Amino acid sequence: MSEKRNIVRAAGILGSATMLSRIMGMVRDMVQSRLFGAGLASDAFIAAFQIPNMLRRFFAEGALTSAFVPIFSETLTKRGEQEARDLANICFTLLTIVMAGITLAGIVCSPWIVGLMFPGFKAVPGKFELTVLLNRLMFPYIFFISLVALCMGILNTVRHFFTPAISTVFLNISMVLAALFLRGFFDVPIVALAVGVMIGGVVQLLLQLPVLWKKGFPVRPRFAFDNPEVRRIALLMVPSVFGVGVYYLNITVSAILASLLPQGSVSYLYYAQRLFEFPQGIFTVSVAQAVLPAMSRQAAEGDLAGMKESLAFGLRLTLFITIPAMAGLMVCATPIFSLLFMGGQFDYAKAVNSGQALFYYSLGLSFVALIRVLAPAFYALKDTRTPVWTALISFLLNVCFSLILMGPLKHGGLALATTLSACFNMLLLLWFLRRRVGPFGGRRIIISALKSFLAALPMAVAVHFVCRQGDWARMGHSPSKALVLGTAIATGIAVYAVAARLLRSDEALEAVSIVKSRLRRKTVSEE
């Protein structure tokens, strides 16, 4: 099977598993919004959860995965399974010790952390204290999820993608069940959500261990911390923390500044970000996770041409998916919130405010997606400096844009600032990567992007027309709203697919070819 098809197959597996996880995430957010609304308690929980979540994105899913996978893949390719197994166990042991220390420090220092990150909360009686309590309850989540990220890196390298992707389903299930059935046991009901986060983190880790054992990588303590490969991973991780995680740092900056805006602003940004991450989690992250092991393997073998081909295909596939998703989210922002969130403590005004943030975030969907594929390409080449410099520039731009735009546009300006800084980051990464490895199919990538954009235009018009048939300001009426929005989405998919096919998009033709090939194999096997 060609590397292209391996990438598509891996992205398909990851996308399917992640889709289920994201659907459960939507259920979780619907339950959370309807039970707790967008006010003091909701702001406090979202802020408290954002702190371990930020560390997860920076350290676990960002720097750790990007640094570990290339070195682990190189060890497995060049030195064999036993050496790779030893490296995995050393990393697991060391990570357990380090994260235990970070977790304890985070619990003790919660008042200072919350005070630094959300200074506006001290002005509202009880809000700061509740945030500190929730943060202390949830901080151990970073311990469990960091170990899950290491397991994910191992399993993805040996081409097992399903279990790591599906495990977040259980975090969402745990939070939903806790919110529904445990909130009556606490004086402050939203504490139940924090308990659900902790239970979910434990379950996620327990799911990985049997699969690791089955794949030949059982977890055992190993204290050979002087291993040179471990030092290489550590050296790669330090700059990777900033290089990979800058987008999430920008999100955190937005939350900090939002704490200075009218109450509910933190929640509006959070709910918008959650919906924005839906296509990212299903498609973008899936492509990035599928491409990274392929690029790392090719870089380890000295196959630069193959690596550039995998990278270019990953970029084209990302654009083919995210451009229509961007258009769809922009058109459907308020209708989505009206259908999924309106009810209980979440009224139409909150849906409009959240929709405004989603609109501005959606403008940057393709930029963020391309960064998720481009940054790991540098790490596959063992280049950690370039993504750090581009990330630093992007971060400073985001702070400037945020301070300029939060006045006239409030929370919407913070979302737009994140989009603008992501655009600059993406352009810088493209420029530096071309200088590093030479041309990697830029003309073909641009043509693919133009075709996807042209195909998305009639799709957006069709979706907008269908959405106008719904009355999104009315409470309730979920079946009729679901029918209108479902029709809009189905129409959009159909129009985009036909338009892409007529424009002879390479990615559309590749997808059709893969489907036909699978159907042909199935027919032969049945005969």
C-alpha cells in the first residue's frame, strides 16, 4: 500500500473514532450549557478546566507527541523493537515522575495560577474561590492525559490509531454522567463536572495499557534515564512546547482578556472554540497524526522526496476538508447554537454571542489546520528552532490584535485576533519550510486550494438558503430546527462533492478511487 493510502486510511480511522468522540463532546457541552448556562459557575469551571487543558495541549498532545514520535520511530526503524520497547518504558517511567511533581505543584499553587490567568474574576464575589476549588480538583487530569499522550505516540507509530482516538469518548461520557447524576451531592452543583473530568482521565489511561501489551509494548518501570535518546527527546520538547502549542496559548490569552469583559464572555469563547474544534478534531488532527509517523519514518530513512510528497498530500487533503468546513461553520454559526445549546439557562442572546465568536474563529480554520501539519514537518527533520520563532511572532501579534479588537468587537475581537495570528504563523512556516527542503508542490497545493474554495462557494450559498427557512430565535422546536439544519448540512455536502468532482479536484478523485478499490476488493472476496 502506498504512503498516500496509508495516510488516508489512518486519517479515516482517526476521523471515524474522533467523530464519535466529538459527538459525545457536543452532548457534553449541551448538557453543561443547559444545566449551568453561561454565567458565574460556568465561567469558573471553563477557566479552571482550561488550565490543565492548556498544559495538555502544550505538553502532552503538543510537545511530547511531536518530540517523541520522530525519535521513537527512528529507534524502531534503525535499532529494532527491543530498543524501542526500552525507550518507551524509560519515557513512561520518567514522565510518571515528572508529571506527579507538576500535578502536586499545580494543586498547591492554584490560587496564584488562577489569580495570574484570570485577574478579572476577583472582582466578582465567590468567582475566584470557586475557580481555585475546581482547578485543584481537576489538575491531576494533566497527569493521566500526559501518559495517555505517550501511549498514543507509541500506538500511532506502530500504526494503531483507533484506541487513542476513541478514548476521549469516555472522558465526555464521564462528564455527562457526573453532571446528570452527581450534581445533587454537592453544595455547588458544577463541582460534579470536575469529578467527571478526573474519572474520565483515569479511564482514558486504563484503555491504552492492554492495547500496548497486545502490540508488544507492555508498560514496565525502567529507570535508565541516562539513555541518549531520552535526552534527545527532552531537547526537542523544550522548544516544541511553544512551537506546537502557540495556537492554544493564544486561546488562553483570549480567555484571560475575556475575564475583563462582561460576564459570560469566557463562556461564549469556550463554547465557540468547542464547536470550532469539532471539524479540527475529526479531520485536521486526524490528518496531522496520520502524516507525522509517515514523515518521521521517511526522514529516518533519508527519503526526503517521499517526506515532501507525504507533506504536500497532507496539506492538500487538509485544505480539501477544512475550506468547506470553514464556510459551513460561518454560515451556520448561530443556527448550530440555537439547535444544540438553547434551552434552560442558555437563551437566544447567548446563542448569538457564541455564534459571533464561532464566526470569527471559523475564518481561521484552514490556517490552524495547516499549522498542525506544517509544524510536525520541522520536528520530523529535528528542527525545533524555526517553529519556535514563528510561534513567538504569532503570539506577539495575537496579543496586539486582541488589545486592538477587544474594544470594538468584545469577545468577537478576541476570536478574530486568534485567526489573524494563525494566518501569519502559517505563512511563516510555509516560507521557512520551503527554504529548508526546497519546493514541495506549492503550485499544486495552491491549485487544490482554489478548487476547494470555488467548490465551497455554491455550497455556502445553498446552506445559507436552507438555513433561512428556520426560526432560530424561538426556544424549543428542536425537531424542526434539526430538520432544517440537517437538510442544510446534507445539501452542503452534496453540492460540495459535486462541485469538487466537476472541478476535477485531485483529492476528490483520490477519495473516489479508494472507495472503488475497497468495493472491488469486497466484491472479489464475496465471490
